[in-house]
Amino acid sequence: MMQIEQQTTNGYSRERNGRIHEFFKSLRQTIGRKTHLPTASFVRSGLVIATFVISVLVLVTALAGATTIYVPDDGNQTIQEAVDNATEGDEIVVRAAYTSMGTKENIDITVPHLTIRAEDSSITVEAANPYDHVFHVKANYTTITGFMVTGTEVSDTEYSAGIYLDQVNHCDISKNNVSSNFYGIYLSSSHENTISSNVASSNKNYGIYLLRSSSNTIFGNTAHSNNNPGIHLYASNENIVAGNSAHSNRFSGISLYSSNGNTFSGNSADVNTIYGIYLSSSHSNTFSGNAATGNQYQGISLFSSNENTFSNNSAHAHSMSGIYLSRSNKNTFADNTASSNKNSGIDLSSSSENIISKNSVDSNSNYGIYLGAAHKNTISGNSVNANEIAGIYLEASSNNMISDNLALRNGQGIYLYYSSPNVIYGNNASNNHYGIYLDSSTENTIAGNTANSNTYYGIFLEASGNTIYNNYFDNTQNAWQWSSGTNSWNSSKTREPNILGGPYLGGNYWADYEGVDSDNDGLGDTLVPYTASGNIPSGGDWLPLVRDTTPLTLTDIAVTSITTDSATISWTTNKPSDSQVRYGTESRSYPLTASYVPLVIAHSVTLTGLSPGRTYYYLVASTDQNGNSVESEEGRFTTAAAAKAIIPAQVVIKPKTLNLNRNGRFFAFITLPNGYRAADVDISTVECGGAPAIKGWITRNNKQIVAIFARKDLVGVQPGSEVKLTVTGKLKDGTPFGGSDTVRVIGREDTTEVVIMPAVLNLKGSGKMTAMIMLPYGYRAADVNISSLVCEGAFAVKGKVAHNNRYLATFEIEDIGGIEPGSEVELTVSGNLMDGTPFEGSDTIRVIERDIRRR
């Protein structure tokens, strides 16, 4: 009898049950919302929801019965029997005994959502019929994992694969060894599948093959020793192929035919019989971080493939070229490396409008970058060094831009053969046998290049009709021109900086020119035209560039924007030059450097990462394009001290309700934390809500500071139920403190009257002062809150209701502070009623300060 074990939490069932749980959670939330739909709409929506709920309930019921089926077992001696007995969501586990039974079979999978898993990696599934697929997947959401799959062949009419995905989606094929088949893994019109961590080896055709299959992920597989490419895409688009190893295959490691928009990253394609990576009629694909090494022909090859992007790939040690393009246009190759190849690092044949930039193309046996019948390409910013014949070689190629490349230690730095017209601009072709070599090439522009220290010639022309200007030549033999050749060795004099930093364009800089610039325009006026000691027999340079030897000067050195960790140093020079600051924390020692390379007259360098409160010593220096340098005397500056942390203070503001329509004062009682003295507060720094303290004093217990503020000085405070007012200030040593209190702010008229007795107050006397408070009509004296009464920072010590709806508040004279003796002083009394309603009033009395002696 078939043994079935209930496993509702395993594999796919667990994942699906989780999704259904999330659905019901969402559904419950949707149903729980209160909506106001018309009746007809509600009925229609209800029918849809009910129908969908019934469908989901059926699915939940099916998944709840998902089981694990073991093979071999009673009733399931083969995988096919288990598949036939399975229902959607089941898991089939194949045990080691399956292999020992010697079972061979071809398995058709027609039940969706099945997982077929090998118990260990030794389990082999071999084809019973070698002309049929071992696993023929016809159902979506199939998982096959962990098997050895082998034994398919090809007949005159049939082909077969180890694992064949037949118009299915969302399948997962992982960790299988699919070897010695006709095809390893084959996807036909199948989409959004994952093929991962498989080995596809020694198959008679392809290792992994995609036919009209899109949006799949091919990840972490090894495809080697197959009789055709390891990984092959035919008419398959928008797949992700990443982290695979495709080596030792016939033809290529990875190949694409008529496949567009795919992404290839982190793959290796090594030691294949022809190509590492091959594209034919495939467009808009992206390749990044792939490596192709030791393939027999090319590492990366494109035939009739356009608008692809290659970045950060490597193509090394191939029998022909590292990267090869034939009839392929508008591709971009940037930041790749192509070295130690036996022909070219990068080879463009009959290819146009490609961008080849910032690549490292070194140590190739023939050419670094080769263009044959290639037009309108941009070759810029590449490193092409130590290539045996030429760094950059153009043959029968036109309208190309060759700019800003570094071509060192080659046979020829840049070589043009029957190539017209092209622009050769801003390159460095130094330390070669020949710097720039033109053979049978006309109408080219050679400008802004540097060609120094070349063994034979800086520039060698077996050509006519070219324009050569604004180049820098410093070689034993700077130039040679074919005897019947006629080239232009200078442009017209133009007001524009030249390669030496001089004010005019004209000819070229020749290190061996001995003429004189008599009018100081940076162009030679004698011994012209320059003919390179006769090596330019026809014409020559009529406007040779002359190095400016005017001394460089520094002025206006200043240090600005000094903070705790940065400072900006500026200065001016009389000519465009670079900017450098050397600095350190000890005089005459400058281990640190900050620089700015562009040549400017107004210099500014910001030093960052400095330490607070430190003195720094510095020098500024500049060098112009002609090598003239200048350095300043030592200067110094000190960074700002680190800001001190704000210490928290307890703040109580009185009165608790501020009436903005009154011109009186309010008080802040400030208590500093333990360890800080009230006597150290700098009252001139204290503010509350933007209002500066009018004055302040220390309470008798030396624990608090009482600060007085004028209500009219409050900034941006609007009436509201509650307003938070913040008090800030500093101690005398600069330590900041801050705290806040919340008060009510109102904006209504108050007609409270106050009479203070006695009318003369002696500050050196003792005793009490009484304030008689008369509230406006409609308010009761009995409602005064005695605890809220304040007069000039002193709290009332007692109070009582007098006749005629008046309130008498008593204050200790000794508690009244911050009052200076004068002929007349206005004293303000403020407070609240029991319900929080504020009031205040003032009276003017005389305040004196004299001893009272008994007689």
C-alpha cells in the first residue's frame, strides 16, 4: 500500500499557505472598511468577492492536503508513478535505493506545483528511452533539485535533453548534475524560471539552452566540456545570466543569437575552443564584470550586434583578440581590460559609432586598439601600453575621434595607415619607438598631443595634407616628413591657451627650437619655419610655441572660513597654475597635502579633517604648465575650539500666564545642575524667547538666578493655549546652558490696579511690603491664587481678601531683588486666579538704600 506522510509545513505548501494567509488578512481588512457604494455596485462586488473566496477556499483545501511521497515505496517504485499519484503542491523525495534498483525512466510532469527532490546527490536518473527527455516539464511551478540526470541521445528526427522545460513558467531547476545528454538543460518558450547551481557538462550539444524564452534567471551554474556552447540564448530576451562558469566548451562559453535586452554579470567564460562570449545579431544587452580568459580565438566577439554595453569585463590571453567587433555599431565599451592577447586587445572591423573609453589595453602581441574599415568611432581615455606593434592602429578608417589616450612603450604610439580624415587630439604618445606615425593618410588633424622620449621620432609622416599644431614634442628626433609630403605644421595665430599655457594657438612646442619670442606672445619669431634640422624638407612650423619663463608670483594669501575642523586658504598668482597646500601641526614640518590640479589664477584650497583648537603651519605652492614654480613663506592659523556641550538647566517662568497686551515684566528662575555655580552666569548672555534679560540676580540661597525680561521684547510669540519658552545663556567661561518652561500666552486687556505700601521702600531695611490688588469688574478677589503672586521676582509670603473685593499680598523686602535705588521705581505685581486667568498691575514708589539708626 502506498505510504503517504502528511507534511503540510514543507516546501512549496508552506510558502503558498503563507501567501493565502496574507490574502485573507488583506481580505478581512477590505471587508472591514465602511463603504458607501450604490446597492447595485455593492451586489456586483459582493458576488465577485464571494466567487474569489470560494476559489481560494478550494485552493486552501487542496494545499492543506499537500503530502510528501517517497520513491521507492509501495505503489511508487518510479518517479513517474509518484508524479501520476501526486496532486498539486506535493513533494516527491527520491531515496538512494532508487539508484541501486537500476531504474531507468523518462518522466513527464503534468501536475503543477510539484517539488521533485533527490535525498542526496548520488541519485541518478537515466533515460530509459535515450531519444526522449529524462525530465519533460509540462506544468508550471515545478521544482527539480539535486539529481544526476543523464543518458539522452539524438536520432534523425528527435532531440532530447536531460531536463526540458516545455512552455512553462515559474519553475525552479537547481543543484542538478545534467551530464552526458544531447542537451543538458533546455528551455523552450518558457519564462520567469530559475536555473541555478546546476552542473551541465559533457553534453553532445549545449549545456544550457534557451529558445524563445525570456525573463529567466540563470545563476551560479557550471557549464563545461559541452560539444556546443555552455550557455546559449536563441531569440531569448530580458534574461539575467549571472555568476556562471562556462569553460572548456566547443565554440564558446556563452553565446547569443537574435537575443536582446539580456543582462550578463559576473560570469566566467574560459578556455573555450573559439570564443569566450559571442553575440550575433543581438542588441541592447548589458555585460558587466564578466571574465574571458584563454579562449582560442577571441574573448568577447560581436557580429552584427548593436547598442550593447560592456563595462568592467576582462578579456586576457587569447590566441587572437581580447574584444572583437565586426559590423557592429553603437556599442559602448568602458572600463574593461584586454591584455596579453596575441593579436589585438580591442579590434573594430567594419564597425561604426562605437564608444571605446577608459579601457586598459596593454601588453598585446600586435595592437592595443585596432580599427579596420571602422568609421565614426570614439576612442578616448584608454590606457594602451606595451603593445608590440602599436598602441592604437587605424587602417582604412575615417572620421574617428582618438582623444585623451595614454599610449606608452609601444612600437608606435598611434599609427594611421590609409586612414582619412580623423582627429588625433590630447593623447600622450611617449616612450615608444615612434610617437605618432602616419602612412598614406591625409586630412587628419593632429592637435594637443604629447609625444616625448620616443626612440626614433616624436611624429613621422609618410603622408600629405594633414594639419599638425599645438602638440608637445621633446625627443632626440622630433619630426620627419616624407620628402614629397606637404603638411601644415601650424594653425593660424588664435587667441586661445596653448598646450604650454601660453595665450595663443599657433604651431607646436619643439624642445630643440632655438629661436626667440621677441614680442612675448608665446610664439617664436626667429629661425622659422622650424624644420626639425631639415627633417621637414617642405614647409615647417611658422609659429613654434615658446615656453614662458616668466617667474611665477604669489600674492594675497589669506586663511578664511576657519571652523573646528576646516579652513580655506586662498591666494593669487600672476599666471594660471595649479594649487597645493602642505601643512602640519609643527613648524617646518608639513606631512599633509591638499591640492587642486586645474590651472587657475585665483586659488582656493579647503583643508578638512582638522582638529579643534589646534595651530596648523602651512605653505602654499603653485606650478604653471611650463614648470615654473613658487612657494610661500610659512603661515599659520588656529582652528576654532570645539563647541562646549549645552548643560541642562531647570527653568521656571513666572507668571505662568503672560498677557501680551501688558507692558510689564516676567521672570525666569534658573537652577543649574550640581557642580555649576549660579554666581558664574553671565547675565548679559541670557535670553528667553528672543528677549534679552534686562537684569538678574542670585537668590539668597545662592542656588538660583532670577532673570527679568520685558514682555514687549518677546520675539514671534503668539497668543495660544500653551507656549514653550526657552531660556539660554552662558557661564563666564563660555559654557552654554539652556532650559525651557511652558506658560500660557494670552492677548487681552487687563485693568488690574495695584497700590504698594509703604510708598517709600528702604532696601537696607527689614520687614514686609504690602500690595493691594484691585481686580477688574467681574473678577473676585477670593479667586486669587496666592502661590502665583510675584513682585519683582519675590513670591508673596501670605495674602488675604480685604473689604470691597480687594486682595492684600505681603512680600518680604529682603526677597525683592534687582531693584536699584532711585527717586521713583515702578514695581509690577503679577499672578493668576484659581482658574488660571492672569492679572498684573504696577505702582510707582520711591526706593532708597540707607542705614536706619536708632536714637
